[in-house]
Amino acid sequence: MSAIDAALWHVGHVKVLMIEDDHKLADRTAEYLRGHGAVVELVDNGICGLEAALSGDFDIALLDIMLPGLNGLELCRALRRASDLPVIILSARGEEVDRVIGLELGADDYLTKPFSPRELLARIRAKLRGKGRIGDGGTPPNVLEVGPLVVDRARRRVSVNGRACPLTAYQFDLLWALAEAGECVSTRAALYERVRSLRGDAPDDFDPTIDRSIDVHLSKIRQSLSACHPQGAALIRTMRGVGYVLVSRA
């Protein structure tokens, strides 16, 4: 990777959906993006592409116009009715009228083939930065990763090894508070106060039931993580007599 490329973008959390039936182009582009830390999923037809785009699992979609099943323009129109997922059209059709139609149907950008992977990289970063999905330094805001666990505060999503783990609002905030602490052990009282702060609650007097409440919520979080991955529950470690800490390896 060149110094220019590294300066453009390196991030390990952005998930890119590429809907393209030219397998050689798709593989080459995916390899370049993965080399800069992106997670890329390839789909080669419009119907499956729309289903994937509507799943909520991706940060941006790259789509060709000439696709089997459902063409890119129809896909873009359908997607825009139901989602604000950023879309960049990649097409060999470079006439002004084609670009205008694509943009009017809701695409965020239009890049004509053949394109430079470096330019595509820069445009992806620009669109995600404009949508608030990555920061100016190339790091996604409000995303914490501990081993296989990813806690995304912006989208309030938790996953283990890519599998989504449903949590209540309070449980999510509690796990976020624990993830924020990194390798430091958090006491139950500290976790309780941090969750209150995240939720905008006013400070309150000491409650003798705090310890038990935190234990119960963390037990339920462990159950959810375990349902996503056999070792998920072990990512939350109890430090007897002190509190809790997240570990990167079960």
C-alpha cells in the first residue's frame, strides 16, 4: 500500500456491499478495498443485491446498472424508498443522461467504468464522512471493538463474529459502558453511573440494589452474546470483589 493510499483511508469497520456481475472487476475491486481494511461482500444479481442492501448490515452499496434479475436503476429506486444507505453507481454508461438519471433516482454518486480503485476509495470515504459514518481521520465514530465483539453506538447494534446480538436499550448502554473502559475493570457503581450519563438521567442517591441490578443485566447480556457465539458469554469476565471487564478472547 502506498503512502498516498494509506492517507486516504484505512478502517476495519466499514462494510461495503458490491453488486456487480463482472466477477473479475468485482474481485479486483474487493481485493483493493479489503487491503484498506474494509469488509466487502459481493453479490452478482439485482434481486439478491436488493435483499442484502435492505438488511441493514452495510455502510455503503456499490452497484452496476446492467444486472441480471433487477437492473441497477430499478434497484436504486427500490432501495431509496426504504433506506438511506449511501449508493455509488459503477457503470460503463458514462453519458450525461445516464448520470443524471442515476442521481435523480437516489444514487449519491456515479462513477464511470473503467475507474481507478483509488478514486473509488476516495469517493466511498467522502460519502461515508458526509453521512457521519466515518470520522475525518478515517475512524468510524461510536464504534468499539473488543476481539470478535463489535459495539456500534451510532446504529445501536452489537455483533459477535458478524452475527447480530439483540439487546434491550439499557443492556446496550451497559455493554457500551463496559466496552469504553477497555482493559480496565469497571465497578458496578461506575457502570451504573456511566449508563445513567449515557441515558441523560440526573445523578441520584446511592441505591443498595445497584450491584444486583447490574449483575442481572450483565447476565442477560451474556445470554444474548452466547446465543450469537458459543464463547460469547466468556467475553465478559467477572473480577470477583471488584467488578467486570471485557476481554478480547474468551
